Amino acid sequence: MQENETTKLSISTKYRVVTVEKMAAPEGMPGDNWHRYVIGQGSSSIEGKKPGTLKAVTLHAETVAEDLNSRTGKGGSTYAPRKRT
């Protein structure tokens, strides 16, 4: 595999923030400054809801994406079953 193919592969397999958008507060939750964010990787997506400014929630979502990428970079999900020896 050439270097640019490797780069494309690693970019497409990384989690990234797809969207952050303002939303109404979830039922039963206080406040009116809520945002919904989506983090995606290929066909997988993770949705979160958090109160705060657009900037703060975007930073939170980026941190979550970086954390997910650091976990998968070590050989897989922490939730995946392990081989028994």
C-alpha cells in the first residue's frame, strides 16, 4: 500500500464529529441551551446530547472522538470480546 492510500484508510477509519446542532431540552431536563452531536466512523454513528454553548459542546464531542480514536488505535474496542487463552 502506498503512503497516500494508507493516509486515506486511516482518515476514513477515524471517528470524527459529523454535526453539532441546537435542540430543545430533553423531556424532564432543565435549561434551554442544549445541543445534539453526532460522531461518526464509516457507517457507525454515536449520538449525544449535552447542555452548554455550541463551542463547549463541540469541544466535548471532539474530545470524545479523540478518545474513541485512541482506544481503537490500540487494537480494538474496549467493549469487543477478547480471545481466551
